[in-house]
Amino acid sequence: MKATEQTLQQAERAIRKTIEKFPPSEEASLLTDIHLRVSQDTGELTTFDDDDNEITRCVVEQWIDNKDDNFYQEIAATLRSTLHKQREKIEQMSILKPFSFVLEDDDKETIEELYLVDDDTAILHEDLMVGLDKDLDDFLDKLLKD
């Protein structure tokens, strides 16, 4: 399932509305996570704070009654991309660091941590780290040869 332009716009709007609830300020909220809950039956994307208070909600048409086996893996990629596009605004949110954006299913079960912000460090996904050891080793070998 490739995300349509409408799906991307709906996801971006939901993330933007969530960010707007925590504008930059000196006093940071004591949240540790923003929970992105997606319903495979209704297509709803709802964001919640740690206390399960709803922040925003939207319906993504493409996700309604989607029975794909890899549904959550595919929407995780879409949401991760959306979060990455809004990275600067996310890092300025008035939430005490570290905090995360976490993907959950209807039963509030964590599927995946999509985005972690901790002071000057932002981690999007562990796949970004694949091959890092080899790259660092190659770099060190080249550096030592020169």
C-alpha cells in the first residue's frame, strides 16, 4: 500500500495540529510520549498525551478497512516520513526532553517508536543505524592510511 497524496496530507495535518498544541515556550510540559493511535477498521489517526487525553483526530480514507498484513509497518513508514519533514518544529515543542512519538494499535499496544528527541539528539529509526559500524571502520581505516 503506497500512501496517496491525500493520505500524506492528512497525516501531515494531524502531526502539525499536535505540534501546535505545544508551542515553544520556556515552561515545558512534563510529557514523555505522544501516542499516535491508528485504527485499521475506521482509519482514524488519533494523537494522545501520556494521560490518554486526546490531542487531535483525523480519518485517513486510505486506511479504512485496510486488512493488509503489513498495515502497521507501512503506516509507520508514512508517519516517520511525516515526522521527519516537521523535525524542526517537533524539536521546538514545549515538552520536557526526552520525548517520543509512539505508534499504537487500537488496543493501545505499542507497535513502534517512530521518533525520539533528546536534547541535541533526534533518532528517527534504528534502520538508520544499519551499517554504521562498517562505515565508521572504513572511515577510520582510510584516516589511518592517510
